[in-house]
Amino acid sequence: MSIKSDKNLFPGINPHLNSLLQNSTKWVGFHSVTIVDLLKAMRIALRPLGYTADVEQSLQITELGDPAIISYPKSDVTIYDPDPFRARIPTISSAHALDIAMPIQEIIILEEIDYYKALVIYKKPLQGGPVVWVELLSPSNKPPHPDFKTYREKRQRVLESGIVFVEMDYLHESPPTIRGVANYAAHESDAYPYRITVIDPRPDVYQGEGRIRQFDASMPIPTVTIPLNDADVLKFDFNIPYQKTFEETLYGDEVDYEQLPVNFEAYNAVDQATIRQHMAEIVESSSLNT
């Protein structure tokens, strides 16, 4: 007999659903719904701070001396500052005891992009410039997929424009897009399956800093501090929109806690034991409630 629940019975990322999404064509739908729920939660959290967020807002760049507009890559969620006079550079640290903090060049490879040097970014009229760019990674954005090179170049262009970059990586079956962390997909020691990385390229990409929060299936998706402008920071609980997506999209119908996740071997031995133990607790709890 199968065991199902509309609620996610794991504290954070549901390994059953996450494995199913990565081994089928269903990631695209999950990505779309998650971004909408993420947007709603971020707007609520940002409103008291005087900021807002939007989905798929295209930033525009134009070559100096050339009126032609070149389309800038689109983000999943963009945070804007409606106050054009607020200082761009944060005046306080966004440090967190659980973060791995590294200089940007130790997290990503900074490459020379010739076509970028003669470009200038224009702020969105009447709304202030974009402050934060948020990406929920899809399999095509990660190595070894050939589109990773394009994604990496896009990320660098965003960072060189002075926009804080937030990268949500819930894809444990493919290598990380950043350096300085162990490769979970290759079963390296001390590796975590999931991470959220916040890269602040201010005052520039060579002096800025990146912070990496890693977690596994036994943990809630963390609350992460995202630097905004001046002294403002957004302390955002990424677990809330994920659980909302799981419940309201009825993803519980896709999960059977009596069965191991598909491609279970992709988890390392520690996480396999954790998942098995949690499943056993779910089965025991279900039997007590029947």
C-alpha cells in the first residue's frame, strides 16, 4: 500500500519529488510554479523595506555610441529598488555563521568578455535600477550540458553590472556551477546535494564576496541574508515558497513514501541512510494513525 500526503513529509527539499523531476521532463513545470511562489513571498518580504520584485524583467544594455538595443539575459526573479537615491553599496556586512564566505574569483571563473567592455547598463525608468538577480537552476544551466557556457557568461555579465546574484541549486545529480565546494554528483567527500549562493559584486567583482549555504534532505531550505542597497538586507526564508509549491500544486500525488526515490544511488551513503530512516519514521507514523 502506498503512503501519500498533500504536505511535504520532509523538512525541506523532498528527495522523492526532486529525483523524479530530474529524471523526467517535469522540471520545467516545477520551475515555473516555484518562481511564481518565490515572487509572491519575496514581494511580501520586500515591501516593508521599500523594494519590489518582478519576474522576467528584461534588463537592457546598449553599446556606447550605438543606438541599437541588445537584449540582456532574463532572470527568474529580479529585485528592484524604487528609490533612485538610495546608496548602491551596502554599509553593513551580510555575514552569517553558517555561510562559506569566499572572494568572488574563488567561486566563479572571471573571464574576459570582449563584447562587454564597451557597454553601459541603463536603469529601469521611474523604478530605480535592479538590485538582485535570482536564478533557480535548471538542468540545462549546469555542466556538463553545453548551455552551461552561455549561462556562465550571462552570470558574469550580471555581476559586472554590479547586481547581486542569487543562485538556487537544488539539482544534486549534476556538478555545481561554482568552485570551492565539493562535487556531490561525483560522490566527493563532505559534499552537500543542495546550495544557495549569494554573490555581491560590490564595489566590484574583484573586491566583492560570495556566500554559499549548503544543506541536505534532513534540513529545511535555509533562511539566507541577501544584501540590498545601503544598509538594507533581506533575510529570506526559501523554505516557505518551496513548501507552498509542494502543497498547492499537489506534488504529494507524485510521491510514494513506501518507495525509494528514483535513481536513489545518486545520493551519497549518508543521505541514503538519512532518507531511509525518515521513510521508516513516516511508515511507522502512518501505521499508528490507521
